[in-house]
Amino acid sequence: MRTVEILQSSLVVPSEDTPREKLVLSNLDLVAVRKRNNTVYLFKNTEGAKDFFSVEVLKTALAKALVLFYPFAGRHVVGSDGRDLVDCNAEGVLFVVARLDCTADSIQSEPMSPELEELFVPKVSHSSAPLHMSQIRHLKIRCSEGSNITNVSTFVAVTALVWKCYCIAQGLAAETKSRLYFTADIRNRIQPPISDYFGNGVIRLSTTSEVSKITSSQIGVVAGSVKAVINGLTDEFVRSFIDYVEVMRDKKMSVITDISESDLRVRTIIGIPIYDIDFGWGNPQVVSWERFTENRVVYLMNEPGKDAGIKVVVALDSPTMKQFQKVFYEELLLADEENNRLEFSLQ
């Protein structure tokens, strides 16, 4: 078993004086899940540079960055009125240097090796499947056929597909209700749109349907259910939600920690340039989330490279995972075949 050797652990503070103030967390921050989102970035020394990894350079750069993003160097506190605050006291952020005796090539696959899973993540079965752009286009065409929806987004199309496949894979009774949870960005949904906003900008949405409708309907019907919820995310809805949180502030807001076996959560970072992270080492070879191991969760992210497709990472129990993979690829094959028939008929 490979072990991690901790070489250094210290606090890095801003390199210059920063404002000393206490920032009130917004109502949207109050409903966010309070846990770290640990992300693993793997960079490879492709040019064999001896000074490829410099601890001092990283620490100096971090100290400079904290001047601009000084709240990150602060601490969470509770005010006298009970409100959650960020105390911008410049106490710094934790910086840890460690060594693992292995090569970049040995951990360059997805899912991660057992050694990396032991180091970075809890034990959960997960699988990764790439969706190429041609497959996504075919899937969008299927979503538009047999339904009244247009302008189907990649998120809606892929989410509809995984929800349908999940319900089939679980073998749920036809009358069972399945709830789909996902988050949506509100920054451009309210008027005027939010810009230069530092806090949480997403809220949780959900939609429910009978399993029989999800599994027996065309994929466009399922996509329509997802799209209808997103279309309902209006300026009025968002402001009403924020007001509701204010009214309920002194009471415990419900936060999902576990869900029924009939329900599914979809998390997405589609459109976020995760592969553009640049520490001076070029683009990362691998990007992975620690949270890949939550059960009954599907993660959607862009594949590296321009015009690349979407990576679908699924975290399920092992028996369901095997059936999900089978159904998922059957649905993709069906989409390709239907699109090929369409293209042939148009020639």
C-alpha cells in the first residue's frame, strides 16, 4: 500500500495588507451544503524540468492571490444577531506539501487507481463514460422528436438520459415516484444579472415523475420535465426563494444528506474551464472530484480540449452500476441508429 509522506504544513497569509471587515453571508450562501469540494488536479512534467515543482513559488503566488481574494484567508464566525459571517482577519489558508511514491502515468486513468481512491476519496463505486459531440447532437435530436421542446441544452439532454437509465437500472416498480435533484445557476436569471459576485450563485431544483412515465416515454418527454423546471427559474422565483430563506433563517433549512433509492442527484460543472487551470505547468492531465464517491449521484463535466464532449461520472452501488452501464450504452446506440436513419432519409 502506497502511503503519503507529509513534507510541510503551514498557513499562507496575504502578501499585503487587506481590508479587515466582516462580510455577511447571503441567503443563498446559507442554503449551500457546508462541506469542502476537494478537487484533484494532476500535472505531468512532460519536459523533464528539474524545477518543475517549486514550493516557494507556489506559496508566493498564493500569498499574492489572497490579496485579491482576501475573504478566503478569513474565518467563518457567527455574529451577535445569529447571522453567519466571514471574518476577513487574514489568518491565512492551509498549504500542505506531500509526496506519493508513484508516477503520473500510473494514475492517469479515470476512474482513479485504488491507491488514489484510498488517498483522496471515500470508498464508492463509480464509472466514467465520455459522450462525444456527435453523440450529444444525436441525443438532442431525439429529445426534440416526439415532444414540444426546442433548443435542448446539453445539460437537459444528458440529464434526461441518465435519469431514464437510472430508473431502468434500479428496476423500480412502475408506480414508484422518482425525484431528480439538480442545481441551477441564477446569476443570469435575475434582473439585472449578477456580476462580480463572490458568494453562492446556485440553488437546488427538483422534478418528480412516476417511474413508468420515465422508463416508457420517449427521451424527449423526460427532457421536457427537466426543461420545464429550468424555465421556471425566473427573476420572480429566485427573489421569492431568497425571501423565503430570510423568513426561515432562524429555523433549520433542509439540506439533503441522503436520498431514497428511487431518487437521483445530478451535479454539473459543464462550461466551467476546469482544464484551463494554469500553475505554469501546462494543462492538467487529469481532473477529478473527491465527491465522485457519493451514492446515487451523476456528475457532468467537459472533456479536455476544444470541441470535446462531455464526461459522465456515475456513482452508484455495484449491482445498479452494472445494469446502468448496459442500459446507458444501449440508449446511446439507439440514438446513433435513429440519427443515421434520419440522415439517410434526407439524402
